[in-house]
Amino acid sequence: MADSPRFLTLTDVAEILNTSSAQAYALVRRGDLPAIKIGGRGQWRVEAAQLEAYIERMYTEARTYVAEHPFVENER
């Protein structure tokens, strides 16, 4: 674990999720992705383990959605 930092910036999170920094910020502000605010400027940090847990939750939600909404091709 020494190779990877315990806490990530929102820029790091956005890069990992291949999304914008604004979207990473929105995930934190909505409470979807737990984070802490540090320092006098109140910079957000996301624990790597929390990001991994979020990703796993999203996989679970996606599997549930797919199971409940099967893909049906148009018959022609």
C-alpha cells in the first residue's frame, strides 16, 4: 500500500473514474462519495478505500438495474 496514497484529491478521483472534476465534486457534495475537508482552504480528500467501495456499489447498482430492465431488441 506504500505505493498508493491513502487519500486522493478530487482531480485524482476524476481521473480514476474518467470523469470531470466537477462531477467528482458533485458526487462528494451529494453524499454519494464520502470525503473529508482538510486545511484552511477546505480542500476535499477521498480515502482510496472509500472510492473503491463506491465503485463496488455502482457495479452492484448496475447489475440490479440490468436485471430489472432486461434489454429487448426490436423484432422486425
